[in-house]
Amino acid sequence: MSSTPVFGSKGNAKIGTALIHEITKWSLDMQRPTKETTAFTDDADPLLWQTFIAGIRGASGKLEGNLAEGDTTGQDALWDAFLADDPITLNLVTDKDATPSAKEFTVSALITKFSASGDVNNLNTASYEFTVTGAVSRS
């Protein structure tokens, strides 16, 4: 089975079906903690190995880009969700041109941090960090 890398410019980020304008980068980090289960043993084996069990999965991520004032269904909606503590549905698209449909991760997310930056010699930027509540789906 062959695979084809996808250039980042084919991606985007959406709230539901609404594009979040001016986002230039997104990340999604999934983790699963482990708990050690190593017990005492009667074995004379000096090469005892640790053992673990997997814990509950979790995920978080970040959206970054140019600050887009007036993006009512995108960045303004992220801001509103941050203030209201309301989860939103994010679609993090890896290939908007894929056939028969876009390739994406879909999550229900709580916006946990907003950062903005202004620079006299550059564009104003914004970032939004989120924690996923529930499962991550991939299509």
C-alpha cells in the first residue's frame, strides 16, 4: 500500500462547517498515561522488566494564526466559547481536497487559553489552546 504526503497548505480548521479564518497552524496532541504494575517476584532473574497498564486517553491542541477581527463564525466564536466555557466542535482538516471527502480530525473542545500578540513590524497574531472532551474521530 502506498501513501502520499500532504502539503500543509491543503489543511484548515473549522468550527463545525464554518472556516476559522487566518489560522495558519493547528496541532492535536493525543496522550495515554500508563501506570506501573511491576510487582515483587521470586524469580532469580536479575533482568526483571517493568510492566505497565494503559490509562484513559486524552487530547489537547492549539490553533495559531493571524488575528482576524470580525470573523464572527471563526475566531470570534472561539473567543465566545472561551468566555462561556462552552465546548465547540472543531474539525482539523489535513487535506481539504481529498476525494471523496476531506481528511480531518473532529473533536469536542473547550478553549482553555487565548493569547494575542501585536508587533509594529508584523501582523497581529492569535493562538487558542484547547482540551478535548470526549473521543477524537478521524475521517
